[in-house]
Amino acid sequence: MKKIILLAILAFSLSILKSQSVDKAFELYNSEKYHEASIEFENLEPMMKMAYGSKDTVNYTKMLLFTGVSFSRDLNFYKAEKYYLQAISIYQSYSPEPINKWYATILNNTAELYRNAGRYTESEEYQLKALEIRQKVYQKEHSDIAGSYNNLAVLYSDLGEFEKAESYLKMALDIDEKIYGKESKDYAIDLNNIAMLYQTMGNYPKAEKLYLEVIDIRKKVLGEKNVDYAISLNNLASLYSAMENYDDAEKLYLETLEILKLTAGTQNKDYATALNNIGTLYTNKKEYTKAEESFLEALNVYKKIFDEDHVETAHTYNNLATLYHSQNEYNKAEPYYLKAIEILKNYYGTSHFEYAKAISNLSGLYYNKGDYKKAQKYVIESNKLIDNLVINSGLFMSENERELYLRNNIIYNYDANNSFYLAQSKNHPEYAGYCYNNALLIKGILLRSNIALRNSVLNSKNQELIDFYNDWILNGTLLLNQQNTPTKERKFDLDSLTELVNQQEKELILKFPQTFKNIANTKWEDIKSSLEKDEAAIEFVSFRYHTEQHWSDSIYYCALILTKNMKYPEIVYLCEEKTLSDILFKDPNLFSKYDNPEYYYIKGIYDKTSSKSDSLYKFIWQPIEEYVNGKKKIYISPAGLLNRVSFKALSMPDSSMLSDNYDIVYLSSTSNIVAQSDLYINKLKKFVLFGDINYSADTNAIKKYSESIDNIAVRNTTLQKLNSDNRSVELVWEKLEGSKKEIENIEQLLSKSLSNIEVYTGFRATEEVLKEQVYSSPTMLHIATHGFYFPETFFAENGISEEAIGVYGHIDNPLVRSGIVLAGANWGWSGTNNIYGAEDGILSAYEVSHLDMNNVKLVVLSACQTGLGDVIGSEGVYGLQRGLKMAGVDYIILSLWEVPDEQTQQLMTKFYTYFYNGMEVRDAFDKAQNDLKEEYRDVKGGAFAWAAFVLVF
């Protein structure tokens, strides 16, 4: 329910004709008896025209204004428009047009009339003209200017232009705060509109906070028996309903209706809107009788106060259709959906979110009815509309705002459409192409947008812009630091700092609008044309499945397969997520049963004699085989839990492994095939190696060495004192003896003909040094160390106390719960790091993401679990891989489990040998991995020795 600012027109000092009729008209108007007032004003109009002339802008146009407002508030919009336009024509007959506050008021009210009628182009024209005049009249901050800002914001919110809406709302809020203060009805209106905008954008936490603030202000200023207070309760209830907090929502809706009934009666828009909202709540709660009664009563009120083709009526039609649809009464639902769509199309056009939702609803109806031909039409139209909304969201929303928008408003549409494509793909093979394009657009879109923003800034060569970007990065790091600092020790207000970081990011995004459109250009046809005849691309996807009747509780995993000779991609169902989760489940009893639980876990999944291995093959590869037979190279982009699977180690029925039959190439998205390039060692100019690290290095030695670094400015830009524990719950990191030989072998090999090699070991392999080296632009970085990743629920599930794990058990950001450790990490890990101004030796993925690694072509993380992280929807893994990609790295070698020290050293030595001798990086890595695979082929659980590492680009 929107509460917009329609400027109240105050009674003015009349030098106009005095009569009993004039007094009566204003008495009726001030008593809010608008129907009677409109009749009196209309009867006065000829007398006023005769007395002051048809060109008078002092008295006659003001009378026309009051007449128009009276008709508008009596909901006679046709008559209101007539008198508004008559007044406007008088002002426009002068050249130049008068700069007059009353003229601006008439334009403003006409604009609102048109907005409510869905005539958005005309509304914008008049509203901008009103603002222009007001800015000239007042030449400073004024409540009328704030009113124009607010009305423009509501208009742009209706149009789905959220960036413009937010900008105008913030300007209005700033003015009203200065004029009226924070405890005023005007300030509350601004806050309410901002909250509604955030709710529309899916940013529920921000919306809730603002709604509660509005309720508090209106309660103090207006009291609880007030229409505006009731509207505040309604708005909060609508938010709770969207959040599926139905009990609290219902209580607020019922309170809203009671207040409105007592204060404004039942025949008004606000009451009807509250009925509409509570009807939706009852539909969601499956209380269908209550829902129908609410909708029909709302519809009856709307039809009395609006014409039948009004947008509010359309929303009620759509709600009624959804109600009947939910009860499988398809014939009753269909005409209501069609009516709603027709009205919404006329109001909003075909690119608005409300229209897209209605189209999606209708497609679901036809799907449920089994009318697949009609369903197809609307599914495809809906898909295109949602695609545009996704792309446009990247033009102004911050990453956090966009993540909420996608999660709360968008993803379920893709899930529904993909469900339809899967179900109908046998009869319509072209549907797989739509599903493939959905994956190309939505998978990792936040990551790709983040990378695009970074590259655009750094490639701009604009130092002022780069400095602003770096300031944003520093503030983001400071924010995370403060979030993980006890409340009493915080030095900054979290809300203010959060808003600053968010606003800085949005300012950067607005400077590069084309960048975000470009990342969505790749289609499946582009990938097909880039494939060779002996290659295949597999884009794995996961989505909540919608049956022909309802949403299921199942997450489906499918493979989208593409080869050079296919007319369309193939979509192949694999399994449900629960099946995959059961296979990959890590029994916590392994930790108490075995000294090396990770080995037994991997053996249980990949050993050819294991039942889990057989199941993994049957569910995720056997359905694919017929489509890739005869191919040599297969590009795969995992999704969801498949990010934790080593495809190369999958056992086949003939006891071979998948990597015996295919060259498997990992990609974050198969769209990378289009722009892929080769990497040979001669393209790398500087090599930096870390290994044989002393994790318990003497703190004085570290400090002394750190002080010798030239560029130490980066020390204070990262998180301090982050304490945790490793996966096996050890209190300290033990030295990796194999890493010493690994680093020595690599250095000895590279130094034969390469001179620009730097090696850091022992207490010298500090976090400061690594960051210093990154800023000196190496092209290859090799780090042999421990890695860590903590699932959000790991500590509770394994009975580890909060005291034992420091802040890591409380951190929401998954990029902080994964990382690597460097010299002196045991001091920081235990919380006893006492080196003032020095890093703690714990390098999180979050810190990595804020490094400038655009010149780094290859990073090798010779460490445990560096490929793991929280799997979050279509964004994939939030861990070191994401951090390095955000930092700008092209190729990354990382691991999926705790790797053995000796075998890792062997693998890395072999890899660098092949790479040094001229093999392309992927070929060198595959050759090294295959060598180890052969060595351990007949060893029980041999995959543990070689299959953990993957190369991703």
C-alpha cells in the first residue's frame, strides 16, 4: 500500500469574489466533504470566469485548482482532469510561462492523477515540470521540492526504475529532515516510501528497519487511531507476509482493518488494499474461504471508487486468480488472470515486473491444465522479461542489494521456467536452449558483475576513480572488521558504515552501465560455435522443481549438454539434491574412528569397490554418457553440491576412471569457452613461491622482518586477530615437511633458465610479504601451506565450543571462513597475536578478494580444502576460488579436500616439470595428475593421493 505525497492545498487569502457560495464551497472542502464541495466549486466557475477573466492566474486558476482537487478526492478523475488542464492551459498561454508556485501545484496534482491512471509518460512530464518551477520559485530547500522528489520517486518505483526512485527519495528525506526533523509526519512519509522501495527490491532487512521506525514516529506524532498509522501497520504486515512470517502479519492486518474501519470507513482505497493484502495472506495459509471473502469485498470497493480497468482492480483480479489456481479451479482462475494481464499491460507496458509476474502465473495455469501450447507462449515471454530485469538490476544495485533482489523476486521464476523446460523437452528439444541461456545468465552473475566493475575501474586509468574504488575497498574491510569486534569495542557505527560502503559501490556501478549488459551477451549458440568436433560442454544446473500441480520440496540437478553437431542442447535429469547429499555426506564418526578420517571419506566415495562410488557414477554421469560418446575433451561447469565432486576420479563400470576416457576441463561457466586462451610458461615474467612456512615463528623475528618491507601501507587495510581452528580441530598448524622439498624442486627447475624468481620460507613467508609481492605484480604465485574452510554449521555439529574457535564460529560471511595460513599464524589463531601493526598470518578469501591481482595469470594453492566454501544458489562456491577470481586471477589450481603432504609435493613437482618444458598449463596439470593416478591406480583409496586438485579458469 503506497502512501504518496499529494500536496495539500491550503486555503489562500482571497481577493476573489465574496459570496455565500464561496464560503460554503470552502467550508465543505475543509470538512473533507469533497463530493458536495466539487458541486459548489463547479457552480462557482462561470461566475469566477466572468469576474476575473479567462486568463487570470491570481484567482480564477486557483478556483479551477480547488475544483479539480475536489473532484479528484471524490474519485471523479475525468472531471478533475478537465479542470486541471483548463488551469494549465491558462498558464501556458503566456510567453514565457509564469514561474508560479500555484502553477507548479496544478502540474503536480495533474501528474499524480495521471500516475494513478497509469499514464506514466504524461505523469513524468508534468512532475518534472512542476519540480523545475519549484526549484526556480524557492531557489533553496523547501517542502514543495521535497514533495516533487517524493512523487517522482513513487512514479519511478511504479515503473521499476529503482535507481531513480531511491535517488529522489533520499533527496526528499534530506530536505524534510532539515525542515521538520526526524519526528514529523513528512519525514515519516519519506521513510515509508523508501521502505516500500526496498521491499519491492527484495531488501527485506532494510525495509523492516524503516517500517518499524515509521510506526514509532507516527505513533508518537499521530496516535494509534489514525489512517497513516494504520497504513504503517499494513506495510509492515505485507513485508512479514513476503517473509512468510504469517502469524505476525495477520495480527497487523487485522489491526489495520479495525483502525481504518473506525477512522475512514470501509469504502476507501486503503481499506480495500488492506483487504487485498490479508486475502493474499489467507491464500498462502490455505484458508481459502477467508481469502475469497477478502478479495471479493476488496474488488467491490475498488469498482465503486475506480473504473474497472484500474491497476488496483488488476491486482485483485490476479489475487483471485491465484486463489482459484491454488484450488485447481482453473476455469475460474483463467479469466481473472487474463483481465489482470490486459490491465497491467496497459498500465505498465510489457517490461514491468508486475506484468512479468502475471504472465508467469498464467503460464503456470496452462501448464497445470495440460495446455502446453499456451503455456509455452507465456513461459518464453516471461523468461525474456525476467532476463531484462536481471540485467537492469546490475545497472545500479550493489552486490548485496542485487543478491536480495534475485533471491526474493527473481530466482523462483527461473526455477518454474526450468521445470517446464525439463518436463517438456522431449517434445520440444529447443526448450533446452532456453534453460542453457538461463544458466549462462544467472550462474555466478554477482561474481561476474563484481569482476566487471573492478576491471572497468582499473582499466579506466582515471586515478581519481581508482582512489575512490580503493577507498570503498578499505571501508568494506573496516566494516567486516567492526562486525567481528565485540559491540563495546567498536569504534564506528555499523549502520552508517554499512550505508557508506553500499552507497560507494553504487556510485561506482553507475559510472559503467554498459559493462553489466556486456556480461549477459553469451548464448548457447556462441558456445556451440566455439567447440571443436571432439569436444563437449556440460553446464550443470540445480533448481527447485515445480510439478504440473505445485512447488515440490525437491532440488533437481540436471546436465545441459552441448556438442558441435547438436541442433539444440540436451537437458538431462540427474538426481535430487537429497540423493547427492546422502552420497557426499561426511559421517562425523570418522573423526573419532580414524587418525586420517579424510582418507576414509574419499575412499568411501571414489574407490571402485565402494557402493557410494557406484551410486555417484549412476546418478551424475551415466545419464550423460550417450551424449558424449566419442568426445575427447569435456568442459564442465559444476553447480551446487557438484562443486565438491572430483569428476576425474569417478569410477566407471569397467573399473576405469572418467579421466581415463575424457580430458576433463573445469570452468566456472561454459561461457568461458568462447573467450578462452592458452597459458604457457613463457607468458609468465615473475614467479613468487611460498612454502616450508613456520607457523609458530618467533613474533619478534616476524616483526623485524616485516619492518624491512618497503611498502607496509597494506598492513592496516586487512582484518586483524581472526581466530579459528582447522578442520580436524587441531589447536596449532603443524609444519608441512613436504612443502620444503616441493618449493626447492620448483625453484631448482625454474632457475635453470628463469631469473625473476622469489622464494619465501620460514618466518619470512608472512602475510605482509605475500601482499607486498601481489602489489609488485607477479604473474605466477605458488603457495604451499595449510588451507581451511569452515561450513557455517561445522562447529555446532562437531560439538566445538565458541571459546575454542574464537570469532570464526560467529562469522556470517563465508569468504572469511575460508583461507590459507602463513608465517606466525598460530599466534593469530590462538588469539594471542601481539605484534602491533602486523598481520595475523591468516589470509581469508575475503582479504584475497580485495587484492589487486589483475596481472597474476596463475595461482597454485598447494594446500588443503582451498576449493571449498559455502555453496550459495546459482552463485556457486563462496571461498578462495571466488576470492581469487574477484581479485583478477585467470587460472587457479586448488583442492577439494585435505591433501596428503608427500603426494602433493610429487604432483606439484611433476606439474612444473611439464609446464617448464613447454606444455600448456592445462595439459601440464593433466599429465602430472595422470602420472600420480597411474602410480596409485591399484591402491585402495588411491584417489586421495591425486584427485583433490582441480584447475579452474
